[in-house]
Amino acid sequence: MTASAARRVQTTPFEGQKPGTSGLRKRVVVFQQEHYTENFVQAIFTAMPSPGPQDATLVVGGDGRYFVKDAVQTIIRVGAANGIAKFIIGQDGILSTPAASAVIRKRQADGGIILTASHNPGGPENDFGIKYNMRNGGPAPESVTDDIYAATRNITKYSVVDMSEPVDLSVIGTRSFGNFEVEIIDPVEDYVELLAGIFDFDLIRRFREQTP
């Protein structure tokens, strides 16, 4: 699989791309509009706090709802064009919100993009969401989401690389694509390791075995 050099695509702003603390939530059909997801993802990289996306490591994953895999591919293509050096992605595009936070902190990533609409129903006729988390694993503060929103309102172009085929999200391991690499990881391993350091799993197991 190969990736082309970055190219710029002319675009125009979409109304209403203002993220909250839980990100941007819209119907799937809204995100499927031409340029819509690319615009918002580009705005994230434009607003990414210093030192920005150049040579950064980004964690990516979501709750497995409809459109997650498509959005992951878009994030790879736009992110690589903006200088992201490494993507750490949950297998099949899946990373729960707390698991993504754990991975960001453990791997000392520069941030993460989480694909979820929380409790909102999923599916082709329902909701999808994109939110940006900081390098501390937490949601972007209002100062950053305001910068993202400003970028969505002023966008005239986004950068993207063309891939000869989609990145295989099903196989755990690391692959290089010239100027960037993609590591597919177990979606729960790092999170379980974190929980094991907080809770006594053996004690909980024994308690459950003794409970009638």
C-alpha cells in the first residue's frame, strides 16, 4: 500500500460545526456530505495546541457505531497530510472513551480523536460524533474547542494524502507509509492494565465466587 504526497482540496465552511465538551454530534448523513468530515478534522489539526500536528502521535478510535471505520480512514489521510507522524488506532477502529484516554497517557501521545456520540443511538439513520482529547487524556477545553470552531468558520482548503487502498484496521501491528506509520493495537489491553493497577482483580474474583 502506498500514500501520495499531500494535496490541498478547495472547500467552503459548513454551518454549525461547533464542538462541545463531548465533541461535534450530528446525524451520520450530515458527516457523509462531501468535505464535511474532512473540514472538521482539518479544523482540529489547525487548532491543535503547540507544537501542533507536525511529527505528532495521535490516538484514534471510537465506539464501533456506523461510520467509525470511514471516519478513521479520513483522519489518517488528513492527519498524515498535516504532519502526523504516528497513528495509534484501536483494532477495527474501536476504542472506548476511557480506553482512548488511557492509551493517550500511557503512550505519551500528543492527543486523540475519539469517534462517539455517547448515549445517542447509532446506525445509518442516527448519530455520529467526533471529539478531540488533549495529551492529558481529557476532553479539549473550551479555549481549544473555540479555536476549532473558528477554524471551521474560516476554512477554505484542507490537506489530504491519497492512499492506494484503505488501511487495514483489523490486523494488530505497525505499518509504515513513508512519512507516517500506523499502529493497530488491542482495544482493551492498555485500559485493563490501568484498571489492574487500581483494582484488586483477584480479590474481586474471590468475592464474587463466595457470593451466593
